[in-house]
Amino acid sequence: MSNKKTDKSLKLSAVRRGDPELAREIAKYDYPLPSREYILQILGDQEGVPLSFDDLCDRLDIKDFEREDFQRRLGAMARDGQLMQNRRGDWLIPDKADLLGGRIQGHPDGYGFLVPDDKAKGNDVFLSAKEMAKVLHGDRAIVRLVGVDRRGRPEGKIVEVTDRVNTRVVGRVINEHGVCFVSAENRRISQDILLPPPAKGDKKALRPTAGQVVMVEIIEQPNVRSQPIGRVVEILGNYADPGMEIEIALRKHDLPFEFSKEALQQTKKLPDTVRKSDWKGREDLTGLPLVTIDGETARDFDDAVYCERQGKGFRLVVAIADVSHYVESGSVLDQEAYDRGNSVYFPRRVIPMLPEKLSNGLCSLNPQVERLCMVCDMSLSVTGAIKRYRFYPAVMFSQARLTYTEVAAALYDLDPATRKKLEPLLPHLEALDDVFRLLAKAREKRGAIDFDTVETRMIFDDNGKISRIEPYERNDAHRLIEECMLAANVCASEYLHEQEHPTLYRIHEGPTPEKLTKLREFFATFGMQLGGGDKPSAKDYAKLLEKIQGRPDKLLLQTVMLRSLSQAVYSPDNVGHFGLAYESYTHFTSPIRRYPDLLVHRAIKAALNREKYRPGNWDEIGIHCSATERRADEATRDVESWLKCFYMKDRVGEEFTGSISAVVPFGIFVALDDVFVEGLVHVSDLGRDYFHFDEAAHTMVGERSGARYRLSDRVKIQVARVDMEQNKIDFRLVDEASGTSQEAVKSNRKRR
């Protein structure tokens, strides 16, 4: 993430000038090395044989002072599976030796797969349990294809492990017959990690007891002859301790949760309030009645809004916390924010992207204090079209910290007490509501997809345990703010696109040809069709959604539509946002909690000053930010699953009704109506029959009985088992005619 300027006077030899990616390397580095593409070209097309390090240096005219950096580049290419070394130490291209590089993906049952770095080179490669004994989930390796397994999948043999990514693992201590080992919380790591007894007299050694959760450092990686060996470096406590589920998730997903001393020291040097010197080059918006509107528990306020009527249209001002003023590119704080990628919101605990002094203090748009901000100032027509917009840095003064609940009470419930309390702000809030209605109509006309989903929240008792799970209704105040943020994000995207300034776009691609074919085949069985031909638009999806409203199988049809779409990611390639029906879209409105937004702010500032912001390789940054977002989602999902298991462990034997939320080869998942918990009915518990999974129809079908269990079908279940170790809840179906579980029915038949 260097911002150094290139030394344009650097003279390169004719060989080095032959690099096809020389311009890119010069733009990124002071002393450009041969690009990865050029190295592969030399080893492949030009030489065609493995080369030693010295030979490669000679061939590419590497100077003595460059050799160390060049060695590091080759090592990075090896970690990415682009290169490998043979037993003589010569460098070669794996493809030339019929080898395939990629990342190991473990399975709880012991086997695994190698996921190729280049998907164009083939499907995932099956690795037997014997091969998986050499590696851990997440490691990088090179495999040789040795044939196909009994299911027709390509099967491989590990040739070399190029990168060991697991240095520390969180898990539970188990003692069997005097042998201690750690069972990893990440079930994809199926190997147990041995714990040798501490040396006699070693008073510093940690001695956990069976059942405790620990962090173990791997001191010997696994190989074909021995399993991994570790040393306990931290005892977290007992599994059922309050908050343990979060401590486990933080370590299991490698989430940074403590700021470095350097970052905290840098934060300490920052002022507590806005200084007069900070006003330079900024517009004064302190007289504008901007307000923040958030949830009751929010503590970091990224955005403030203001609206007024302007002629026949409206002026909409969206002010966003100016984090980039305090977090400088390339600083220690910046690196910490980049590593995190985003804040992580667990039930009852937040892991912030920035230290609290910034996230809840200096950057947060708290009421009744001056704050620095970046402003998107928009003029809207009576149809909701954005006619003009302008970006500029400013100083603001939030008039009030409002909540969605009280704004809804004032605007939509017309509650007299709330309206009186907000009386000075009401004209601006009502103007905001008018703009929201216009933007919502424009959204509908645009054809943005709007799936009906139920959000839930956990209510905790005084002991920190779930007392209930309840649906969380989004009111029009939520939607009002959402539309304002969407408008500002679109303006940010359009501005940077017009300025030809690179940035991270928030992209969402349409369905793949394979998913589209399956979706069309599925809807054809219902006599319905998705429009748009080979390239349907969001509007085509929206029209189909409109057709299924009011149908009893709406949940089924909507779920299948939703699963046909890809996940939104960050990328410098502007391919648009399919779901929102935008040709260009980015994230600008949450720089306190999302790193991409911080990058967008810096890019806008640079464009305003007719400069270029160069944080590094935009592609790699986009991949990283997308990965940290997924990491946060997986961690929060783990925590919620554990809490739900804990909530249900005392309800074994109770009966509930629900809907089938997923159909998989090994059974059906059922989402319960009133408690908003999901569990599995295993295929063996579906009835006395052989059941087969019909992927296209999202159905499990009985071979002899013809019994069918389809996505969204209503069923009655009994809670059979709660496994706190695996975070799993098992259900069994209840025979509604008799009111007994299928297990009881089977038992009665045996007695008869």
C-alpha cells in the first residue's frame, strides 16, 4: 500500500523493457521487478524447462541489489500456486508438470478438496483422508492428478505444501486414556492436535483441564507419518462461560480484536475535538439542522441528513464522517483498519474497525458537537431524479440524535408527544419523507429487486442468555435513511467514474448461465417464466416477484429466485449492481465501519484536488475487503448458531411447526415459526423409505411411498437433540394425525 512516486529516470536493460506489464510495475514500484506474467513467459514459452534461481536471474538481468526482492517475488508466486521448486531447487510452472496449485478445503469427515487458484483449469480435486493427513484446512498445496474417485471426481495426491496458514487454532481440550489433545472448533480441521505433557519444572507452561477452551500454537505441522503437535498459549475458560461463543469465533475466524500499541499511541495523539486548524478548506455547515437517525443501540454515527424544498424539487444533504482526515493512508491506524476490513457486530458486542476514540468519539457525528464531514449535496427533481450533486469537505453540528422509532412515531404514527418534541425539526423531516417517497418510486420504476425477508433480534436476560428471539420490523424510517444513503452512494460512484479515477465499486452480477437455466426449468414446472432471455435484468426479476405475491408457495418461489443470484463483492471493475438495478454503485456512507468507504473518500478528495489516490493494487484490495466481509458474516453466524443452540438445549422433546428452509442430500432443514431457530431432520428420520434428493425441484422424494418434502412446505417437528459442541440442532418429524414423532411411530410398529 505504498504511495511512493516512481523514479522515472531508472534505466532498464532491453531484456527488462521486454516485460509486457512494465508500465503497471513502474506505476506501482520505485524499482520495478519483472512482473509475474513476464516470469511465467520466460519459464514457459521462451525457455520451456525448469531454471535455477541463478539462471533465472541471469535470464531476466536481475542485479545483485534486486536478488533478495526477486527471491521474495518467486516465493509469493509459489504460495499462490503459480510456481514451484523441484527437488533440485529449480523453478518450474506446475502446469508444465501436470500439477495443480490451490487452497485446501477440509471436510469434517476427514477428506477434503484442493480448490484450484485458476477455476478455468478444472473442478475441485478430491483428496482422501490419507492425503488430508498431510495438511490442514486453508493450507496451500500443489497436487498431481492421479485419476478419478468412485463418484467421478478428479482425485489428487499432494506433491508439496506451499503455505501453512494455521499457526494458531482454537479448540477444546480432550483427555482420552491420559493422552491430551485439542479438537479444533473449526470442524474443517478434522485432525486432533496433540498436546505433549509440559516439561517437569516448567512453571510457565499452561495446564488446561479437559473440557476447557484453549488457543494452541502448532509447533509441528502434520505430515503423512504424524498428526499436528501444539502448545497451549491461552486458556479462554469453560465452554458455557458467558461470552465464550464470541471469544471462540474471534480466534476461529482469525478476526483482529486487539489494537496494537502503535495504533493506540497514534490514536492518543489525535485531538478530542475539532480544532480551528481543521476548518481550512472546508465549508461551514454548522448552521444547517443536520440530524442522525439510527437504531436505539447505535454508538457510531456515520451519517447525518438534511432536506429542504427547493423550487419545484428538493435539496438533499448527506453528510458522512470524515474518517480520512484522521486516518492517513499508509499509517499504522490505516493498516489496522485494512486488516479488519470492517467492524463486526455480534449480539451484545462490537469489534470496531477503528479504536473507540475515533469510532464512537472524534469521527462519530455525535449530537451538539462540531464534526468534520464529507458532504454529498444533491438537487432532486419532483420525479426523484438527481439533477445535480456536489462533493465537498465541511464542518457540521448535529442538531439531534434521532432513532428510527421516534421518527416513525412522528411522521407515520402522528404521535402528538413525539411531534411536539421534534417540532423544530419536523419541516425538514417531512421534506425527507417526501424525498424518500420519490426515491422509492424511482426505485420501483428502475426495477430494483426487493425480496421480503424477516430479520430477527435476540433478547437477553440479566445473565447474558437469550430469553427470546423476536422478529425485527423495519419501518419507513429505516427505508427513508436507506434511500438517502443509496442516492449518495450512486453519486459517489458516478463522480469517480466521470473523473476516470479508480476506486472500489460495489458490484453485484446477475445469475450465471447455469443458475439461470435451473431457475427457468424450476419456474416452468409452475407455468411461469422469467423474462429477459439469456440476460435478464433486475426488472425482469421484479416483475416475476410481483406475479408470485399472494401465492401460497410464494416463500418457495422467492427463495429459489434469491439463491439464483450471486453475492455482492468489491471490485475496481464497474460491472454495475444487478440487485439494485444501478449501472454504477459504490460504498461511501459508512467509513467508520467499512474500509472500502474510507478508500472511496480518499479517492473523492484526490479527484477534487485533481490528483490520483494510489493505495496499491485495487484488485487485491477488493478481494481482501470482500473476504473480510465474508469472514465477519461467518463469525457472526457461528455466534448466533451457538446462542440458538444454548437457547434450545432445554427444549428437547418440545414440538413446533415451521417451514422447510433448505433441502440437501442428507435431509431437510426446518425453520421454526415462533422461535426463529433452524434445525435438521436427517434423511433417515423422514420415514420408512429410501429418500432421494431432487436438486432441480428442491425436493426430497420417497422411492416407494412417493412422499415428498419440498422447500417451503409446512411441517411439524419435535426437538430431538441439541449438540453444543457441533452447534447443531436435530429435529424429527411428528405424525400430525397421531401427534407422535416418527421415532415413536417406528417404535410402535416394532412392538406390533
